[in-house]
Amino acid sequence: MIQEKSKSRLVFFGVKYFPSRGGVSRTTEYLIRSLKDKYDITIYCYRHPGAKDYLPGVRAIQMPRLGRGSIGVFPYFFLCYLHMLFFGKYDIVHLRKIDSAFFLPLIRMKFKKVLATSHEQPYLSTKWSSAARAFFMFNEKIYIKSPATLNAISKSLCAYYEKEYGRRVIYTPNGVNYLHEYNEPGADELLSRHEIGKPYLFWAARRIQASKGLHLFLDALHAGNFDLDVAVAGEPTHDREFMKEIESKPAYSKVKMLGYIADKSLLLALVQRARLFVFPSLSEGMSIMLLEATSTGIPVVCSDIAPNTDIFNEREVLFFRSGDAAHLAEQIQWALDHPHEMAALAEKARLRARSEYSGDNMVEQYDALYKKVLGL
């Protein structure tokens, strides 16, 4: 009798949320769902009542959340590392976020087969203190000098690492599941509750923070004085000082604040119903929110930062000059005045998102990377 070959043991380190809450945790969950029959998978995560039994066959090792922000996440990563050190039996470690790269040399002391992924340059975000930004820059140097296999999710990041450090990093773009489910009843109820009864402009992010550009959107709304409802979805408690700035904007009174929407099917139903999805981000890695929005076929107006122009071009989305609220207002007005042209752009963006940035493509590339690291 031929014995079935055992599966390689794969662990995800550097992820906080399971079930996912957007961004890195969302792409990680997609990888886990797609590869759990091929690998014996473990994930470290914050404590959550649904984590243990969330995906059958996947081991979720939960750690307490000991504070917030860059300071709070460090002891969490440290606890994860200690568990790995004393109890971990893994064939390959996937470090999923550069925030946790401080532990990369320590992990490499026990586990030689490591893949480390960079999603962004977090020190570029103004939400962090100078000490936190210095720590993230230190992490970047640890990451780039590591003998681990390195990859990054955007062409811009790969180019930056090669130019700045002379280190070639493998480009592995994010991907999204384009076979969306839409929570239409939930969208009906939420829009009715917030008295949104006509076509609306939509802005959404995991958190409301300066790097996502909501302040620019509000300034553009004030400049353009558009006769449309405006809906904003995102967690408002992450940066209270920035929220005070937002609440002081003249256009704030016109905005319907929906809060953070954890239900992806509900969020995408709201995206799909919007007149325009506005994405004024000042810094990104490779935005899952942007990919998911375009994959629904909704017209998009977005900033011309490199991580956005890396994945879409002017024949697929309408760009505005990053940081320029007046130009954003002009582009929103153009989009409203030219619905047929915007629909044509949106269809091309939808096809690009579903062909080049599908979740299946992402899974295939990571599966190939895992095999390369494992020497298979």
C-alpha cells in the first residue's frame, strides 16, 4: 500500500486578524482558503471568538492584544515568536508584513525556510509618531538584509528596494476573488437607515486615517458643491486628531458616516451601487480596496500615486493629481458629466482586475514561491 505523502507545514506570522478585517489579513485568508488542502496551515492571530473553528483544518494560535498602534503590536509579535520558538514545528514560515520584520533574524535561527513579504513602506504614513517611523525604517533594513526569500506586492516597492539597497525582490501582486457575493438586503437597510436615497459618491477604507486622503475628498466636495449624497465607510476611532480635522471640514455635514463595514458582501454591494468610487489615497502598497472596487465594474476616480498607476492606467480609471483637492473636484465633475466614458473605463478596469489581479493568480504565484523556498 502506497503511503500518502504528508503535507508541508506552513505557518503565517505577522498577521493580526483571523477572520480577516481587510488588507493583509484579507489576502492571507484567501491564501489559506485556497491552499489548506495542499498544506498543513497554522496562523498566528489576535484572540477572536470565531478564530478556532473559522476554517476547518486550519490551526489558529491566538494571542492577546496588549495595546494599540505600533507599540501595542510589538508584544503581540513577541508572544507569537516565543510560541514559534518553543512549540513551533513548521517546514516554512511566511512572514506576511514588514511591521514584524524585527523578528525575522530570530525566526531564521530556528526556521531556515522563510518567505518574507513587504506590502508597503509604513514609515511614509503620517499617522505614526517619529519613533514608530524610525522603528519601521529599522525593520526595512532588517528585511532587506535578510537571507530569507523576499517578495513585495507592488512594482514600485520592488524598484525602490533594488535602487536603494541593490537587492532584487520578487514581485507578487495582490489578488482578489472576483466571484463576489452582494448583500443587497443589507445594503438596502443601511442606505435607508442613513437616508441615502439617490446616487452617491462612495469612499471606503479599513480605517479613517490621513494616508487614505478623506480630508482631500471633503475639500473637493466643498469646492465642487456636488448635488449627490456622499457615503464614507471606515473605522473612525484609529486617529482621533485626524477625525477632529475631518469633522471641522465644511463638507462634513453632507457626509453619511457608515462606520467600519466588516461584511465584505455588504461593502461590495454598497460599492457597486455608487455613482463613483473615490480613492484619494496618499500612500499605499497595493490596495485590495481599489482592486475590489474595480472588479465590481464601478467607475473609479483615484490618486495618481505610483502604487495605483502600477496596476491601472488612464484608459481604465480616472486619475487626479495626488494631494490636489481642486483637481480631484474637477475630475469628479468630469466623471459626472461623462457617464458613458466612465462606464467604458470601468469595464476595462474590471477586465484588468479579473485577469491580472485575480485571487487565483495570486495563489498560484505563492504556491510556486513556497515550493521554491522548500526546494520542491
